[in-house]
Amino acid sequence: MANKVHVKKEDTVLVLSGKDKGKKGKVLSVNPSTNQVLVEGVNMSTKHKKPRGRYQQGGIIHQESAVNGSNVMLVCDKCGKPTKVAKKILDNGQKVRSCKHCNEIIDVILDKKEV
């Protein structure tokens, strides 16, 4: 069974620990089964790539590595502060994620049944 991760793709997050502590970046992908998050420009690693095929170029490539989901915190778009995510149900029955600092709605949670 997959774990729940508090961030989604395209969210802006702040890194809480590690060599990139304090950096902000956009979430590129989320893997709930391993609780890993890929953040743009964070946890960069060097990979030596061998050319495969006739026209592919080899060399040293710098790419992002995954960070544990517990080491990132969502940054609110409205107030700009790192925040925990509050999940609320509105009067019309919609489930939303909201900021705990400014109580603004971050986005609507889509159920798998609706998609």
C-alpha cells in the first residue's frame, strides 16, 4: 500500500535538512511508495553517461536526486511562508488543502473516483 505524501507535483517546497537546507524549489515528481520527492535544483548528483547509439552524446551529467518527503515543507503561494497542510471540507462537500498560517485555500483535492 502506498503512503500519503503531503506535497504534490508542481508545489513549491522548502528543504528542511541535508546539504541543501533552506533552498526552495518546485516538485518535479512524487513517489508515494518510497516517500521520495524530486525537487528542481535540489540534491544535485553527478552521473557519468556513456554514449549509446550513433548520435547520442556521452559525458558528465548533473541531475536531481530524490529527497525524502519528510525533509520538505510546502510553501504557501499566498503568504510565502513554509506551512503544514490543513485538509478541510467545504460546505459544498469539496475537500481542499489550505495553509495553516493564512487559512487560504491552496488547491482542491480530487478523489480517484472523480478522475
